[in-house]
Amino acid sequence: IAKKVSGSSYSFFNEQMAMNSLTKLEMGNHLRQSLERNELEIVYQPQVDCHLGQIVGVEALLRWNHTTKGYISPADFIPLAEEIGTIVEIGEWVLRGACKQMKAWQRETATPLTISVNLSVKQLNDERFVETVSRILAETGLEAKYLEMEITENVAMKDEQLDALRCLRLLGIAISVDDFGTHYSSLSYLKRFPVTKIKLDQSFVRGVQTDDKDRAMIIAIISVATSFQLKIIAEGVETEEQARFLVANGCSHIQGFYFFRPMNAEQMLAAMQESLQQKLAFLTTGTPRR
Ligand code: C2E
Ligand code: MG
Ligand code: MG
Ligand code: MG
């Protein structure tokens, strides 16, 4: 049983794991020890506001450098961490690390950025979750308004989980729907959920130059965000053409390899000082496509 990861790509690793439960058990045990073994690392990917011409936020992305198997993608080990429950501990570690790092950047740079941290629905089952988050904010000194939690849309979310999200909102934390448009009933979801932002999935962005339906999806999703008064950001933007199309159609917040790949904390400081002028030249040249 291959697990469906983002969009149309299938996870080879999960496929293997399903076939070989011994490997899975072994990996699970290893994953439990990954924190104390110092094998986990957070990398950061900038989010750009094209109209401002600046980085306005950063997404924290987890990496696992396995001692013998080398680098393992989060798309592969997060589902495993969720299954064996380690996600609660790992998620807390990521949140603390990311908030601490953002506070440090805020001390070093003039304009404060926001930090987005991916959240697993499983973390919301932990009844102390909201308390943990608010403790981490107090510990690190990061103001709640600079924290955003990204959660993949999930129709099966329980009332208690929704309540936890509402509590986060009350603390002043932003909530963003990750991979928007790829799952079911996105619209009713928006009615029930305390969300502030939509992340337009990269599978649609990929088809900007080739697929009429992807272009139609993007335009429809941007219009949904506008109607619901939500912020919107496109992910997985790799080319100038994609960026141009998005901006021309009202999505000026962009994340993707076109601007920056995920990078370590030291590289981020340099990226913050980088001029985006050249990459944003499309704003003033040529006619925008619609
Ligand atoms: P996501 O949150 O939707 O993150 C976006 C993924 O797209 C990241 O993959 C990022 O590296 C990749 N990406 C960014 N820009 C581009 C681009 O221009 N082109 C392409 N092809 N890819 C791009 P990554 O880092 O492998 O993470 C995969 C998924 O793993 C994430 O998807 C997220 O769902 C999950 N994840 C990562 N870190 C965490 C974490 O700390 N906690 C939880 N619960 N999940 C995490
Ligand atoms: Mg995300
Ligand atoms: Mg995504
Ligand atoms: Mg995802």
C-alpha cells in the first residue's frame, strides 16, 4: 500500500515499509532515538511578498540524517512518526527550535519575519498541546503573532482537535491550510476551521505553463481566499513564468525554488540580506498573462 504524498508523487519508502514490517519496526525504533542521537535538523525556506520585494516569513522543514541510511525525507518518516506516536515529541522539538531561531533572527534583523511550523493532526490529540505551545512561546520570547502553524486539510478532524486549533487562534497564532485543494471538501472545511491562510498546493503550480485545469484551479482558489478574506501563498514555485502568472492573478506571496531552496540557519541570514530585484524584474517587464 503506497501512501500518497503530495499531489501525484508516491512514496517509494512507504511502499517498501508496508511490504517489510521488520524494516518498519527497525526504522521506528531508530526514529524514537533520532532526537537524542542528534540526527534531526531544521532547515528553513523563505516566503516572499513579491509586491514588497521582501522575505516576509520562513517555513521550518524537518530533516532526518539517519546514521546508516543517510538522508530520509520528511514525507517518508513523518507518517511513521505519526503512527508510532513519536510525532508529539518531535513536533515539540521542531516548534521550540524554530521559535528560538526566529527570535534570534528578529534580534539581528530590522524587519521581523513570521515562522511557519508544520503541525500533524496527531499533535492536536495531546491534551497538553496548547499549553505546550504557549510555554514554548514564553520560553523563547517569540510573540504569538509571529508564529503560524501549517496543517494539512483533513475532513475527519474531531471537535476536540478543532477546539485546540481555536485555542491557538485565541493565543494569536495564525493557522494556515497546507496543500490546499488536494483533499476533499476544501470549502466546507473553510467554514468549520479557524484558518487565516491558504497554501496553494504545488501540484497546481506545476501545471501553470501546460495545464488549463491547473490554471483554472489556481484562479478559483485565489478567488476562494479572497471571498473568505484569507491570506494566500503559493508553494513550489520554480519558474519566473509561474511567479508571473500567480502575481498577475492576485497571489503575490510565493514560496519555492525560484526564490530560495530550504537552507540551514546560517545560510538564511545571508538570504535575508540578498536583493530580490532581479528575480522580481517580471513585475515591470512584459505583459502579465491571464
Ligand atoms: P509541505 O509542508 O507542503 O512543504 C513543502 C515541501 O515542498 C517541502 O518538502 C519543500 O522542501 C518542498 N518545496 C519547496 N519549494 C519547492 C519547489 O519549488 N519545488 C519542489 N519540487 N519542492 C519544493 P519537504 O521539506 O521534503 O517536506 C515534505 C513534507 O513533510 C512537508 O510538506 C510537510 O507536510 C512534512 N513536514 C516537513 N517538516 C515537518 C515537521 O516539522 N512536522 C510535520 N508534522 N511535518 C513536516
Ligand atoms: Mg508546510
Ligand atoms: Mg504543502
Ligand atoms: Mg504537505
